[in-house]
Amino acid sequence: MQRRKFLQTTLILSAGLPLFTSCSQDWRKRTPPGRFSKYDDQVRPLLARMTLREKVGQMTQAELGQLGDGSAVARLALGSVLSGGGADPEAGNGLAAWTDTVAGLIDKSQESRLGIPILYGVDAVHGHSNVLGAVIFPHNIGLGCTRNPALVERIARITAEEVRATGIHWTFAPCVTVPRDERWGRTYEGFGEDPQLSASLGAAAIRGLQGEDLSDPLSLLACAKHYLGDGGTTYGSRAFRGRFGIDQGDTRLDEDELRRVHLAPYLDAIAAGVGTIMVSYNSWNGAKVTGIRRLLTEILKEELGFEGLLISDYNAISQVDPDRDTAIMQSINAGIDMAMEPDRFEDFIDRLTALVEAGKVPQARIDDAVLRILRVKAAMGLLDPERNQLPDRNLHQTFGSAAHREVARQAVRESLVLLKNAGNILPLNPARVKIHVAGRGADDIGMQCGGWTVEWQGKMGEVTTGGTTILAALRAAVGDAANVSYSADGSGAQGASVGIAVIGEIPYAEGVGDRADLAIDPADHEVVARLKAAGLPVVVILLSGRPLILGDLLDEADALIAAWLPGTEGQGVADILFGHAKPTGKLSCTWPRGMAQIPINAGDADYDPLFTYGFGLDYV
């Protein structure tokens, strides 16, 4: 297949200027059509050979854990299989088990009448984060603080290599959301509150994941998500699960504001050649986005010219209407091409087939959806009869390698934001300091990594092999373990010359992470108080997926670093503390003084935060 270089144009946006209300001709000239439609002549003959039920099968994505022996993949001609967060192979969560499982399902898919291989999808949102031994990078909120598209692209390239080592084709990343309310439990999945930042770094991630040619065996199909307005939901709007919160809630904006803030990153994503886009759970002014044709077809496909496939989120179609047939009909007619139906996939196929036969979903809409799916598979080289579709196990040699971890360490260094440094206490001199380390986050890889790490919600403790805790990194940097003591609660600090408290949020992901109050945990505050009571200057390392309300903690800390959710490579934190690198990170989101200021974003009236968007100290 002829190699092609994806357009790398970045639309220049400003959070303070209104975005156009329709796609400009100038922009369309810089993003010519044909990136995926050029495969139409190749895939139309295949489409013509398919039965209606085979077409609907291609439009269906099932979850690994619901497939049993996997025979349904061929029997139903499924288009895709996914592993959601924590959906691991029965044989275990290691590299070999994943590779064997994916290879087996690819084989089964080629046993269908037409032998069309599946696309296998996974949430590799900060590295290949489901798999033991993978390198776990900082979550996007930290990467936003780097302001470094080249680094983000390199991280995505490494992620692509580690995911392809298991045979998986597709990651549901990057998240190009624009979080506008810190109470949202998915805030850390976005690069920051500014549409321009999300656009720039999202496009960089897409370039890194997909490479110059999607047919390259090292290229990974990207998915920009969640379209549209997921970061703008109103706190207190009723979510699908029957509670009042912010996740999966209602985005109450007019179309101009929706475009200016939340549509903006998708322009750059399309320009970067993204092959897939995932539709959001949230509503827009009371209606579920999954069923809104105006957003999915008229704007995204027709106006912006998106030629790839549009996938629903996990069981999201069922939220569109209480009646399942109506929900399916409305969603597919609105523009959904592939339905993520983890457990009711055969029921979905039966119902959609019947809806088409009854004339409630046009055959032309089905053909368009399947054409888009086949375009993407052709671009990936999955329809090439001469190509071996099975995983390349030679890639196992570099999975979780030291070279990959060094890039993650760099990402940690560049993502840290120095918020306070009274008396220039930092950097520390490792040869002249006796440190007492405290806090539950100091020796906990799971807390460093946060949600979407091996398990959907993440968890405390040794959730992944490999990596270095912050405590271990500090001990290695000092060189003499006797000069680095530790207690989780801050006790026993007498005799040290400095205290380092590693505190913050325990892991969480969507839904569970919604919080009405972002105050520092009182137990964490007590850790800092004990270090101060011992007469020590105190450095606070804050692990969190968003800004927290600091209260008196800011006064008690002599130095404060926002470390976000740095992932497996704690050495990056030690590099900054001991001056092996200078802090360069700048806040990707505004830091509020108190809950009364939330939501707060740059450009608001009466903008008076604790730390402004873009704030970050350096060493003098």
C-alpha cells in the first residue's frame, strides 16, 4: 500500500476568542477529503457481497469476557472485540496471555464466510495500561502541563508499539475532552481546560499512535473521544445511573459555545488523520448525544468531512431511549457506525436487522456505516489477503523496556508543576540531607498511576509489575538508605533535616471519581502536621487527577509540587527534587481557592484563582 504522510496542520484556536459557527472553507482546503474514502473502490465489491446480517455484524463490537469460546466472532461476523477496563484474558493478565487471546480471536474472525478480520480495541489511555509489565505514562492532565507536543507524540508511539506487541489494533485514545469543572471524575483524562491545548496535544497523540501509514504493523488506530461536550456537563444534572452528579450528565450550552470550546479539538484530530471517534455518554440540552443526528452526521461527517468510523461508548445506545428498539433506531439513524454492545451484541444484531427489514433504518445508512468500517480496516491492512494478521511476537523484546521507561521518566519530569518554593528549599542536595518520607502515596505504584491502570478504577498497591515508587526513587538518588526513613503517617521524623509528604487522591475513574468536595483528605493533612511538629521544613508532593482545595496546607508546606498521576516512573519526581532537572511544567487547568469558585476557567469574569492557568515556578 502506498505510504502516506498524515497532514500535521494544527488549527490555531484561542480560548478567549469565539470559534467559527461553521467549518470554514480555508480549513477544508487544508484538510482535503479522501484520507479514508480513497479505499472505497477496494471495499465496495466486498460490501456488495455481504448479507444484511453480515453487515450488521460488522457494525457490532462485543466484549472479550462475554464471548465464551469465541465461536460467536465467526458465527456473527463481528466487526470488533474490545477489552474494557479490567477485562483480561482468562489465562491471565501477562503479555503472553494477551497475545495468545488476541491471536485466537483474529483466527476465529477469519473463519467467517467472508473472512473479514476483527478490529480489537482496548483502553490504552496512558500506556498499554491493562497489561502487567507495560510502561504507564502520566495521565493527560500531567502531559498538558508539559506543553510539549513532540514528547506526547513520542509517548503515543511507544504506546502503539507496546499495544501492537499484543496484537491489538485499536486504542480508545486520545481523550480530547476539554474539562471545565474539576468535580468531574474524568478531569485527568483531558489535557487541560483550554481547547487550543487539547487540540495541539491530541493531534500529537494521534500522529504518534497512527504513524505515517496506518498499514504499518507498528501503527495503532486512534480514537478521539468523547464527542461531544463531555467536559462541559452541569454539576447536579441527572446522570444515567439515577444519581445527581456530573459524569454522563447534561451539557447546557448553545451551539456556538459548544463549538468554540468542545468541538475545537476535533478539527485538529480530523486534520491529523484520526480513524475513529467515540461518541460521549453525555446529553446536550437534555438529549443524549448518541442519538443526535445534528452532531453526529450534519456537523461531524458532512460539515467537517470525517471519513472514518463513529463508535458508541460502552452500552451507551441503551441510554438514548427506554425502549431498546427505539434507542437502536435513533442512534444508528443519527450516525453511529459501530455499536459497543459488550454483552447484548447478538440481541443488537437481531434488533437492528429487524429494524432495517421493517424500513425503520434505511439500508443506505447501514451501507454507509459498513463502508466506513471497511475503509478503516483497509487502511489498517486488514483486508490484504497476502498479509499475516497475527501478532508480531518480536515486539515482546521491547515491551516495558528501559528505553521506554526513560521516556516516561522524562514525561514525569516535564509534567510536574512547582507551586511553592519558600526560601528556595528546593532543589535538595542529596549529599547533605537526611529525609523523612511520609504519606500513603510515597511507596504505592497504584496511587502513582491512578485509574485506568490494570483495573478500570485502578487500585492501591502493586497493580503492575515494573516501575519505581517515589520512595524507592528517593532512596536511589540519595544512595544511602539510612538517610531516607519512611512512615506512612509521618511519625518518627525526629532527627531528619527535611520531610517529604506524598499525599493526594486514591485511584478512581469515571463515575466513582465525581466529588462534590475537593478538599484535601484530613488524614493527609495530619501527615503534614506531624512533619511540621517535628520541626522540619516540609515538601509536599500532591498526587491527584485535578486541582484540590489546599486550605491551610499551602501555608504549612514550605514547597509544593503538583505531580498529578505520574505513572510507574517515580524517578522523574526525584530528578526534580534533587535538581537533576529544573521544573518546567505549567498548569493545564486553573487552581481554585475554594469550592465556591468551582467551576473556574481562564477567561471567566472575576477570575481570581489561587494559581492561574499556565502558572508554574522554576528554580532560581
